Amino acid sequence: MKAIMLMFDTLNRRMLPPYGCDWIHAPNFQRLAEKSVTFNNAYVGSMPCMPARRELHTGRYNFLHRSWGPLEPFDDSMPRILKNNDVYTHLVTDHMHYFEDGGVNYHTRYVTWEYLRGQQGDPWIGDLNDPNIPELLLPIPDAAPRSYKTIRRQDWVNRKYMAKEEQQPQPKTFERGMEFIRTNAAEDKWFLHIETFDPHEPFFSPEKYKELYPDDYDGPHIDWPAYRRVTESPEVVQHVRNKYAALLSMCDTYLGKILDVMDELNLWEDTMLIVNTDHGFLLGEHEWWAKMAQPFYNEVAHIPFFVYDPRSPQQQGVSCDSLVQNIDVPATLLDFFGVDQPTDMQGISLKDAVASGAPVHEGLIFGIHGGHVNVTDGRYVYMHAPGATNGPLYEYTLMPSHMRFPFGHDELQNIALSEPFSFMKECQVMKIPARPKRGNIYHEFGTLLFDQENDYEQENPLNDALVEARMIELMVDLMKKNDAPAEQFERLGVE
């Protein structure tokens, strides 16, 4: 038995043909849906990138106990468990966050791994000459932090060395993934994780994909929207959407190459295929760009998810309404290879959901450390905002690293040792006061309740005390099952 997980970053469900989009050129995603089970109720868990990937290793939520960071010493890592049970694991990726302080030990859980350079501001090419930066709609402000300026400049340096499609990280990542498949097609017991940073911003793609989405925009260059409210004109918003669409069509092309190889080598007989993402992205909806600052509306939180399981080959071209998350991926893969699931994993194998549409979860929570705690039962989405002070709030970790740098010495002045939580294997951890996020912007949005059935666009918040009470009860129950810290309930004002 073999398994492939193909993961895209920032893949928008609403812009895929299997989920009803009629203007995006993505025939291979439709082809994938015709070969697999399409999950209609898949949601993010912990936001954003590395918190989501910790869940893909551990099968449990990250966001209630800490923010962005490496795997912890007590974490159960699915690739490592497979490796310890004689399943060969290989990662091929162009996702640079694996190789920064906050992701430093994820890739080393695999038997072997490859990293393809050049995405976004990856510190790749050492070229001190000023890059040829065009006039930008969103110029780099003089007052911007040095790290912001460095990343933006480095992105333009990198682009100088990727003039041809085959020089770009995504094609190289897929080529190396297909090389692994061809080399090992006749072997047994392997798991291949192919992961591309695309279609994450910046929305940089070859001209042939942009030509699929012509528009009349003739202003300064923009393919990397800022994380803030939309102030641009509808013309600019549509232009950015077209840039995203072009990169998505590029992703579709390389998805098709994986499907071609599986057809050619007849891997459908014994190979599981999972296609997923970490989150979506706002492209002007709700008058916002991107993610992180605002509540996690459906454009970000409701994600695409596809599974083909060779144990149920008849389940092709069907949809499944079961509630699922990426925390279910580790359990699914361990089950597929006949490996026992650790007791600390909260995810559930999707074997029965794929085979018969069996229910998986009664409810799901999702969020970001220090933000709203969100819960859904499949019909309603409830977004519970923190109080005005958003406190108390702590980080519980033995690996105190942010995305690109360790915790500062000022953050470590008032640490304490915390008694272990249930999943920490009796390890005491550091309890570090968390930094407030931009004046507690989450409190400013307030608590929101939406009816997915009658208001999928989430434009009309409900005021229904009975439904809200039921959703709070479900949220609290799921938080307790996750052994959430006591102060999480305090900062939300729930018991």
C-alpha cells in the first residue's frame, strides 16, 4: 500500500469547479473530483501555516495552547510514527516556512526530504544589485519594518532567476515528486507528501496562465495584496482575483501531471491520494484582503478536501457531507497502513466516511491563538470573540520560536513552569505571557453567528439566543476535550 498527500497553500474552495465555480480554468480539479470523494464540510483547524502543519503531524489542535512554532518534544508526529513502523516517508516541498525558526523540525520527521527554493521572500539568491522593481500599487513604505522590506525586495531578486516556468519552485517541486513516484512505483509501504506554497501570495505565474483571465487594468503592478481592509477600486480587486486565478490554473496543470502519472502506472489499485490545503484567502470579500486580522469567514475557513481510498474504489465522483478537518489526516494515514493511532490524537480516520459517507465529527472548532474561537456543527458557524483585554493569554511551549526568530529576551522575563496538559506526556512546559495582537482587533469585530444554510456568504449575522447557547455549549465541550487552558475560557467569558 502507498499514499500520496498533495497539499496546496491558500487554495480557495469557492474558486474550484468541483465546488461550483464556473469561471476558473481548472479541469484537473474536476478530474480529481470525478476520481475521488469530495468533502463538502472540511474546515481549517489552527491558523495559519505552521499551526496547520502541526495538526497534520499530531492530529490535534494547536491554537488553544500556543501560536506559530516547531513541533514540541512531546508531539506525536505521523510521519515519524510511519517511519518507525517501516513505512518509507518522503517530503518534497517549496514551502520556505519549514526552514525558518518556527518550522525547523517538521521536515526532519520524514525519512528523506527535498526543498526547492525561491517562493515569496525565500532568502535564496545572494544578489546585492538592486532588482528591477516595477511601479507598485502598494509600494514598500519607508516606515515598514526592516524584515518586511527585506522579504519584499528578496522576492524581486528571486523572480530574476525564474523567468521560465520550469525554473519556478512549483514545477520543480512537482517534477521531484513525480521522480519519487516513478522511482518507487513498484515498491510497497511508502508515503509521499508533495507540498507547494502556491497559490499563496504573491500571485506570480507565467504569462500563459494570466492570458486565461484578461482584464483592462493598466495601473501599477499588484500581485501581493496587503493584510488589511480593501481600499482599492473594484477594477483593482478584480485584477488581483485574476492574478490569483492564473496561479490557481497553474496549480491545476501540475495536479494534472500527478493524475497522469497515477493513470500511467495504475497506482489507483493500491495508492491513497489526499489533496488538501491549510486555509483559503479573502480576495475583497467582506471588504478585506487576505487572512489573520478578521474573523475566519468561509472564504478562509471552509476549505477544499479530496480523498481517494483504494480500499473503496467504487467511491469515485461522489460527495460527502461529513464534518472533517486536517486533524483527521494523520489518523486516516495511520489506519491505511495498519498502524495504531496514539491516544493523544483527536482526529478520526476517514475510512468509513469515504466508504459510506459515515459521520465523523459532531462539531469542529477552529481559530488562531488569541483570536476568536470558532465552532461549527455543519449548519451554523459561531465566532466567539475575546473580551476587551483579550486576557489572560499564555503560550505553552518548550520550543519558544516565532515564524522567523526565537522569542525575544523581553518575552522571556516572566516565564513560569506549567504543569503538563493531558497530551504533553508528563512534560512541564514554559508558560509565557502572550503578546496582544494589534490592540485586540478580534474584540472589535465582536461575536458573530451565521446560518450556513440560508446565508453562506455570511453577510447577515443571526441574533438567536437559543442557537447561540447551543453553539457555546458545543464550543466549550470541544475546548475541554482539547484540554484547553483555563484562561482560554476566562478570556472568552464562558464556562
